[in-house]
Amino acid sequence: MNETLRDRILRKLDTLPDERGYQFLDYAEFLESRYAQKTAQTPNVFQRFAEGVEDSLRAGRVSATGIAETMGLLTKAMGVLQGVAAAGKSVASDVMEVAARTASRAAPLDRADEVVPSSSAPAPPPGEPNGERPEGPAGAT
């Protein structure tokens, strides 16, 4: 939908009371089901929940004013929950970042503790510098 048409529709919607707004929503959903050329943007979890509550209230024949007040409170609650979720994600990413830095600092220390032999031959026993056995007196075995 072009931007000019969208703005014009929104201006018309702003003049309607909530009852007529719900009628318009029903008609828009009908048109979408019949003629949509692309799929609508999928709402997030909070939006789906709010829309479900709103639809339940409408099905229960609650007044438009009652629905509007309920949805206003629900919108505020969703804002708080989204803030909590964002804070939780921030804390989790900070913890992961600190863990990664700690692991990268610990890795060189672990390698320094390891003793790496310079050759694969075993070290000579003490007292035998060349690894050869000292010879005893002649004829001794």
C-alpha cells in the first residue's frame, strides 16, 4: 500500500469512535483474507496475547470503552514486561562477555603450566650424563 493511501486511511480512522474502529478492523481482516498479496507481519508474543484478549472481550460483548481501558492497561503491562525481557537479555550478554574474557585470559596460563619436552627421547638416569652405562673393570659382567 502506498504511503499516501495509508495516511489517508489513518486520518479517516482517527475520526471514528472505537465501536466503528472495530467494525473497520473486521472489514480490514476480511479484505486481507480475500485479497492480500503478501502475508502480514507476524506479531510478537506480547501482541498475539493482547490481540487474543481483545478478541475474547469482543466475543463476550464487552463495551468498546471497557475494551479500550483493558487494552490500555495491558499495553502498559506489556511495556513493563518488554523492559524486563530487554534487561534480562542485557544481563545475560554481559555475563557471557565476562565469561569469554575470563576464559581467554585463563587459556595462556593453562599452557604455561604444561611442561613440553624438547625431544621424544627419555631423559638419561642421574649419574649417566650421556645415557651410556659406565663400564666396570675388565672382564666384569
